Amino acid sequence: MLISNAYAQAAGAAAQDPTGGLMGLMPIILMFIVLWFLMIRPQMKKAKEHQKMVGELQKGDEVVTQGGMAGKIVKVGENYITLEISERKDGPIEILIQKQAVTALLPKGTLKNL
């Protein structure tokens, strides 16, 4: 035979190295940390601000919904609000929407300028 058998002798030394496995996981751990600070943490902060805004909604506030409708809050329930979106001769047009559908709170008097 021209080629003799080759045996891996360094494998035993690598198995005895206690930091070898941890160093192999280091890039994955660093990627998770970067992902946390760039994506997950800001999203959680924005969600917390939205929950606070939704919890503080009250009658008379002017808001914009996810669908782009702007209106004035007429009635506030536990999970739903009644929104006045227009005035007509025979009375205002009101719709019932979920509180979570409110995306922005407008300054007072904004609807009169639209």
C-alpha cells in the first residue's frame, strides 16, 4: 500500500479543552445580543407606549385609527370606543372600534382644521 492510515490525534486534545464549546457558541450569543438591542427592545418600548396611550383615552380626544379614519371620541368602553367621524343634518356619524385600533392621539382642534 502506498498510503498509510492516518489517525486524528488532535481530537483528544480538543475534547479536553473546557472553553472550546463556549467559544463555538460565542458568535450566536453575540448575534442574539445585537438582535435584542436593535429589534426586540425598541419594539417592546413602542408597544408599552401604545398601551399607555390606549389606557389614557377619554371622551373628547381626537384620534386617528389604523384604517386612517380621524374622529372624536364620544364614548369610552372597556374594550371599544365610539368615534364620531362626521356631522350631518340628521346627526353625527358614529362608528364603534376597538381601542387597540387607535394609532395616534391628535392635538385638540385638529379635526376642525382638516
